[in-house]
Amino acid sequence: MRLIVDAVITGVLSGGIYVLMALGLTLIFGVMDIINVGQGALVILGAYLSYLLQQHLHIDLFVGLILTMPVMFALGVGLEAAFIRPIRWERTTLSILVTFAIALLIQGALSLTFSTNLVQMHAWYVSHSLKIGSFYLAWVYIFDFLLSVVLVAALYVVLNHTKFGAGLRASMQNRTAAQLIGIDVERVSAITFGIGVALAAAGGMAYGATSAFNPNSQYDLISRLLVIIILGGMGSLRGAVVAGFGMLIVEDVTSVVWSPVWASTVFYMLLVVVLVLRPQGLFGRLESRRQ
């Protein structure tokens, strides 16, 4: 029983990392109908930026987000203007090809710059743990979880208590109607893509602080992130949060109760069952949004 409780706690803490990475992906889809398969590469780019700041400027990983998130936000706005906006009439279909091309470009640039050797970040909280009763919790997972809580709360405030958030939510519900009432949907889309990429920077730092990575790590990441947003419901922020935590809890508990070999398999089996019973995902909607 103690092992199961430990696995649940570990799953919750590590699930915050995947929530950070998946939120940007589902936010972009919700507003723009863009399936950003380049999100994994952007996460790894964010991890490398944090690594550079730590190695060359000795900036703490979490403090470095003050620099990396604005940089990645600007990159996201630029990518939207250069590659996404021109395909506005065939967003959903062509976005897969366009964002995959972006991912390959980022991967190639990172491979040339850093090689394909695995990189590991180092900080005192990476190698130290907090003892609570008979449980040992790695400080880095605690800090990553708190970071995810702060950013999710900040995103909630932006979406529900600002004028921009009202425009964003209107665009998510009905893009055409939002334009008719005077919302600058193109501006909302650009900022949304920037926010999604900025969240990738935070997720990349959190991921890189807990796992060794290289440019090829994007492939495993994007597959897991797509599973999370499909399970939660495409475009559902609440679904991304629930599925992100659920995925890691299921995997960690399965590893303890059954076998680590079956950890990911059980989650994918659960995904199939959920989609058979509820094709739109846990919090998604069956009806398509009118454009």
C-alpha cells in the first residue's frame, strides 16, 4: 500500500510537468484549430535555452524562465506570422505538415549546435529530496509542480478575468462570430500561439531538470502530449490538466503494481477504452466549431 501511495504522489508531482507542456498544445488547437506537432521540438528548445543560461551565465533554472519565456513567446508570435497565418484557409489539415517541418528545422538546428549527446541539467534541488514521514520527495518535482500550479492559475486568470481572455474564449467557441462582434481574431491567434510556445519553454525547463534529453527527445514527447490532449478532449484546457495528471498517475501505479514494461501500455489501453465510450475525449465536444 505504501508503494501505491508513493506512486500516486510521484505521479501527481511529475504530472505537473506534462500539464505544462500539454496546455500550450491544447490552447493553440482550441483557438486556432492548429495541430501543433512541433510542440515537442519547442519544448526541447526551451530545455536547451535553460541549459545554456545555467551553463554559461550560471542562472538558476527557474529564474531563467524570466528570460526564456518572453523569448519563446516572441518566437511563437513570429512562427505564427511566418508559417501559420498563410495557411488560414486550410488550418487543421496543413498545420500538421507545416508544424512538422518546423519541428524538423528546430531538431536539425539543435543537433548541429549541441550534437545528439544526452544533456542533463544540474542544480541542488535536482539531487536533493524532502523527507515527509516515510516518503522522500525530490525537490525538483515539488518545484515543478508548484510552477505548473502558478502558470495554470495565471492562465485561468487571463482567460476568465481579462478583456483579451474574453476574446480568446469567444474565438475558441466560434471564430466567425468573434470576428463579427469586432474581435481581432488574427491578433488573438498570434498571441495565443506565443503563449503556447512560452508554456513550452516552462515545460522544457521542467522536463530537462528531471530527464536527460537530446534533440531527438521531441518524438517521444509529442506522442505523449498528443495522447494527453486527445484523452482530455481537443481544445479543452481542463481536459489537458486532468489527462496530464492522470497519465502519470496511471503509469506510476502500474509500474509498482504490475510492471514498468506495461506502464505506458496500460495508459494507451485506457485511452482506447475512453475514446470508444466517449469519442470526443473526457471534456471535449462532439460538434465541430463553426468557422
